[in-house]
Amino acid sequence: MTERGRGHVARDADTLQIGPSAVRWTGDALEIDIEEKDKRVGVPWQRRVAGKVRVYPEALNDRAFSLDPEGKHRWHCIAPRARIEVVMEKPGLNWKGSAYLDSNFGSESLEEGFRVWHWSRAHAKRDSVVCYEGIRRNGQAFASALRFGPDGVPHEEEALPPVAPLPNTLWQMERKTRADKGLASVIRTWEDAPFYARSTLATRLFGEPVVAVQESLDLDRFASPIVQLMLPYRMPRVA
């Protein structure tokens, strides 16, 4: 989570280099090298963050979805299901588990296009389920529920599960998701920031009990002058 100038960024068909860190596709895995030494990295303590992450897709999807009628914002669920290996040098941590990989891209900033969004993904026994909804900058609401089979092909559900409200975070971030009977509970809140929250949920989707990862993003809060002044302390900016 750093911002760097053009002179510190390079890419080709398989690699994206950002300062000393890089992301590369090796043919069977996405390999992420993390090497950050900036004095502000490692909030709240100033420390080096270094390690390697490998993401092995188990299903790949080649279809991207437009999040607005003009097509200015697009979302691509690249790997709805994957395996992950994390080996950190600093701090000394490592683990393996299930994973997911997606990408957002577009022709304008997120806060220009949206006020808020809520997203979640869950791995069921056979399918992977992604629920996505929000409010565009013009006040128009959007919502979708996608089920990805073992082959990675997405199927859009016509009948969305009902909205399941979740308790606000300590920063009073509003959270919600989609679940059978509109019922879901928070297992743990992993990230609680003034404009963003990421949580693990216990819920049911399409008749199956699942553990879901959920995020909420408030772009009105993100764009506020106070939050913009705070960002350099969490996202070091290198001249």
C-alpha cells in the first residue's frame, strides 16, 4: 500500500514492479515479492515488511463485469477459488490456506463513480459465491450475486439473497451482506479504518453454511479532507 512516482514503477506482460516490491505471473502461480523499508511502513511501529506470497488459482475466469452503465469502472474476478502460501521474513509469519483473486480498474477514480459498496465472497463445497452491491455517485443502487463453478464460469443469480445487516465497526462504518433469510454474524473484524472494513462472517448462501470474507467501503469518507490528511501515515508516499 504505497504510492510511488513513474520512475519507480515498471511492468511488462507478466510482471508489475512497484519500488522494491513486485508481482509476477510464473505460469501456474501469482508470485508477490514484498520488500518495503520506508520508515512509515509497518504501522503503528516503524519496521521493515518483507516476504513472499504465492497464489495458485484453482479456477480461472476471463470475464470482467462493468459496475456502471458507462463502463468507466470494471471488476474482474480472476480466480474465484485459489490456494495461497505466505512466507514472511519480517515479521516472521507463514501460513497456507484458501484464497481468492480479483481486480478493479477503470477510467476515473473510485470516489468519482461511487458513494459506497459492500462485497463478499464465500467458498461453498462446489461453487464460489460473490455478492456485490453499492450506490453509484448519482445515487443509483446496483447489486449482483454470482456463482462460479469449478470451471470458473460465472452464473448470475436472478434472485438475490436478502440483505443481512451487520453491526457497525468501531469507526461506525456501516456493514451489510447478502445471506439466506437475511441472517449473518461477524466472526472477526480484520480491518477497521475510517472508510474501510474487512471482516469474516458466518452465514448461509443458497442453502449451504459458509464462512465468508466481507468488505465495506465508504468513498464519501475516503474523499473527505480529514481522511486524505491521514492517508500518508498508512500509505507512505515516496517522492
